[in-house]
Amino acid sequence: MKRMFCVLAIFLLLLMLPNPAMAHEKKTVMLSPFVYLGGHADIHYERSLGNRRSYLITGELIDNYNFNALGLGLGYRKYFGRENFSHAFGEGTMKLIYGVDEENHKHHLGLSTSGLFGYKWIFKKGFTLEAGAGVGIHFSKNPYMIQGRTSTFRLKMGYSW
């Protein structure tokens, strides 16, 4: 399932490569370059709302030994400074995570929220790099998921158009 998620994400990025990058990008698709490390893959889509604001739709896949989970979330991002996407930002996201413990056949539901500060670089032809750090809180009755406060680090690559 993790490979299918990765192949789909890469396929979507490749489909967008022929589009010429505009002077003011309005959309971005990004994924983590470290997909197979730690059994965690994620992808996010960002669309501008104008006035240095945007919304995010995130998806993630967790594959740790006998525990598999799928997450879907929404977020809001505010850029500091210029009107384009390539600048410092602050964001808040909230995810709903559904997981299955394959060994015990139990289903788990969790909620994750995080705040992050970062910087996004958009290079020629739309190649995009993003880095950030922040804090998160996870709520779950599942013993396999992290509960409580955590650090959030991000390094993502993608395409903006």
C-alpha cells in the first residue's frame, strides 16, 4: 500500500511537469523525499486564497510493522512578507488518523494537530523545496501512536504552478 501511495504521488508530480511555471504560483503539490524511512509517507496539496494565505489538504500513510494507518487533514498557511508563495510562513494543520492493528485486529482512531514555521523556495520551472519546524499534539487511545506533545520537522520537495 505504501508503494502504491508513492507511485501515485510521483505520477501526479510527473503529470504536472509539462505545465509552464507562472510568475505567481497558485498551487503546490509536495511529498517527503524520505518516504521509506520510518514507515511514513505523506503528500500535501496547497492552493492560494490570495492576500498571502492558502489552504492545505494533507494525506499520510503509516506502515509500522503490524500497524497500518491512513490520515487525512486540512490546514491553513499564512506567508510573511511578499505576496508570492516563495517566502517564510506559519501554518496550522489538523489530521484525522484511522489505523488497524493487524496482529490484534483492532481499529484505532486518532486526531493530530500541529503548528509549524518554515520557509518555501520556488525555483525555475516550478521545482519547490520546503523546510520547517514546529510542535504537535496527538490524541489517541491507540498504544501504537505517539500521544502527547511532539516536535514536528519537515523537509518536502514538489512542484508549483
